[in-house]
Amino acid sequence: MEYASKLSNVSILGAAGKMGSGILLLMAQELFDLSRQPEHSRLEFRINAIDVSEEGLNAVMRYVEKQIRKAGERKPENIRKHFPESDGNDEEVISRYTSEVLALINPVTELKAAYDSTIVFEAASENKDLKIRLLSDINRNSDHAPWFFTNTSSIPIQYIDEKAGLDGRILGFHFYNPPVIQKLVELITTENTLKGLIETAGILAEKLRKVVVRSNDVAGFIGNGHFMRDALYAFSEIERLENKMEFVEAMYAINAVSQKFLIRPMGILQLCDYVGLDVVQFIMKVMDPYMDKEDLHSPLLAMLVSLGVKGGQNPDGSQKNGFFKYEEGRIIGIYNVRIGIYVDIHPVKLKVNEYLGALPESCKPWKEIIKDPDKNNILRTIFSDLRQINTPGSDLALKYGFNSKKIGLKLVNDKVANNEEDVNKVLLTGFYHAYGPVNSFFD
Ligand SMILES: NC(=O)c1ccc[n+]([C@@H]2O[C@H](COP(=O)([O-])OP(=O)(O)OC[C@H]3O[C@@H](n4cnc5c(N)ncnc54)[C@H](O)[C@@H]3O)[C@@H](O)[C@H]2O)c1
């Protein structure tokens, strides 16, 4: 009951954004489930979908409607059980479900809608002053001592807590993108975080069927702690390779090594494009002041962002151009930073693939390996073969894999992660890697 009453009035800040819209969909379904349980019949459930963009809110309501309907169509039996009294056909039950879930949502541009909420999910843009302003405003004007679940990717939770005066009523509930699909949630608490809030977050994660990894409150947490350093290593390798080849070739080489040779779902530059080069740059900027002996800055990234080369997604979900140029999800060009245009990927690909050399014969694509029950043995063979072939490609890959392992160990050493398994779990679950960075393949 405590869980349900806490969740009876929820607000989502930044509801029209990439993360906020997914969180809204998940929470609308969860609140609907709770509202249909007889023991909660005296509670009134509501979600305020709050965003500065009215247009964005209209679009997000259309998105939620479409997704709710789809979920109903996929498994009508799951929807039917909410309406045991109904003798309507599937279509009627799904329409009723869709309209009842939507009726729980109040799309609104004014922050004051959150003043009545007991739980606030914060998924507004990654800007610490903005987040602090929004949370302290709600906190000051609310009589409910609300609990805050922030989705920040990089800002320490303790910092937000102190600056917004939340007295431990905040934790990091870091969904991965897209929140509806991705299983991982990094849960970040501080010494002050209220016990009841941590318990509720645990119940919620379980109800949403998420895999929770606890991360300590260090800027970037585990996921971005690894990703940002991995990307910086890649950028430095590109610069190093420039002595041997054209810059675009070096870019292509490092992307290919990090994908095909290391058997990852996508190369590091493509991953940066997916996340958004401006977002990557921003996360590094937020993390940098907290990292004593490291410089989390990339001149390459800064230059691209200043030229408007940013990656990220279009509103229809298609990939925008970044390091690479995309057509229907396929890479067709690569950005030549020296002349400021995209050039055809094919000649670059041919030349660089020849330079890197062949993959070991035992090598299989990521898609096949990830599903194989004998995955670990297969990987062991591939990486042992990689050691033998002694090509520029294998050399770069072994160094890259070793550096990724070093980053993983550093996260444990710096007490960002509680142990090596947690680092591996984040990379396996949140980044879909076939193996964790802390492994015995790269010594
Ligand atoms: N995109 C990712 O891969 C990802 C993954 C995990 C966490 N995050 C984090 O989630 C948060 C949101 O990221 P995103 O990628 O969804 O960004 P986004 O730019 O897609 O969405 C941010 C939303 O916040 C809204 N907003 C801005 N100012 C606001 C205000 N004053 N009040 C209410 N809404 C406001 C914007 O209109 C926008 O709709 C960030 O903290 C980010 O670091 C992002």
C-alpha cells in the first residue's frame, strides 16, 4: 500500500524528451496496473507529463497512445485480465485500456503541476543548474516532501541533493536509452538517501522488470564512467594513427577495430553518433571537474560539435549524421574533418580493411556470438587466435581491449563500482557487449 500510495501522484520532468517519454510510458502502464487492483480502489492515480515544449507533449501523447495500443495488440490476454467484467472483443478491450491509460496522464507545461506529486522523475536536459532549479522549486512549493528519481547521466546525486535542499529525498534512477527496451537501471544512492526511498526504488525496478546495478555516487557512474574513457581512448588512437594514414582512414580503422575485432554491437564512433556527439561532450564536461588526474576533453569532439556535426536521432527515430553519414540506418559516408564534408565510405573501407588485415578464422559476428550458449569458450578461442595473427588490426584490438579492461578495473579501484561483476553487468546489459571489460581475454 505504501508503494501504491507513493506512486499515486507522479510527475515526469522532461516528459517530451527521449528518456522522459519512455519513462512516461512505463509509469503510465505501472500506474494503470496499480489502479486496477481492488485494494487501491480508494487511491486516485495521476501522472503529470511536464515539459517546456507543448509541441513535444502533443507528440509524446501520440507516441504513448500508439505504444499502449501496440502493447495491447501484442498480448490482448494481459489486457483482458484487467477487465474481467468485460465481454467485449479484443479490439474493444484494447481501446478501453488505451483510453484509460491515457486518462491517467496530464500533459502540462507548468511546473506547478508537480507540487502535488509524491514522486517526481526528473529527465530534463543534462544541465545541473536547470535540474537544481526545477527540483528546488518543486521541493519548496510542495507539502508532500516528494521523492525525486533523477535520470542524470553524470551529475553526482549528493550535489543535486545539497544544492536543491532535498534532505536525502533523491536517488539516481538511471534508465538506459530507450527506457522501455533497455533492461538496465543504475541505482545511485548517497549516505543521506532515505531508506524508504531506496526500498521503493527497488520495488519499482522489480515491477518494471529491470536489472538493477548499484553504482556509487561518482560523476558518470559506471556506464558513462566506462563509455567516456573508452571514447577518449579511441579519439587518442585516431590521432596517433594519423601519422600512418589519412584522418578519415584512422577514424574508420578505430571504429572497425572496436566493432569487428572486439565483437561489439557497434563501433565506438557509431555509438557516439547514436548517443549524440554534443551529449557525449556534455557528459565529459560535467564529469571532468570531478576527475583529479584525468582530462576528460576531446578537441576532435569539440571541433565537430562546433561545426554542427552532432549525431543523435531525428524525431522519427532515424539516425542523424555524426562521424558517419547514414542512409536508412546504414553507414554510407564518413566526415572528413579536414575539408568539412562527408566522403564516400567505400574506398576508405577497402583501403583500411586491407591495412588492418583479416579477422581470425574463428571470428564470428557479435549477433551470432551473443546468442551462443558456448559464448565464453568461443570468445576465448577468438581472442587467443587474435594474439597469434599479429596484424595491425589485431595489435590495435588487443591494446583497445586491454585499455577497456583497465577502465573497468579503475572503476572498481576508484570505488565507483562495488566490484568487477557490476562493471561487467553494466556493459553486458546496458551496452549489449558480448563480454564484460574485466575479463581474462586481454592481459
Ligand atoms: N539520451 C540518453 O541516452 C540518456 C540515457 C540515460 C540518461 N539520460 C539523461 O536523461 C536526461 C534527459 O536526456 P534526454 O536524452 O531525454 O534529453 P532530451 O533533450 O531528449 O529531453 C530533455 C527534455 O527536457 C525538456 N526540458 C528542458 N527544460 C525543461 C524545463 N525547464 N522543464 C521541463 N522540461 C524541460 C526538453 O524540452 C526535452 O523535452 C538527461 O539528464 C540525460 O543525461 C540520457
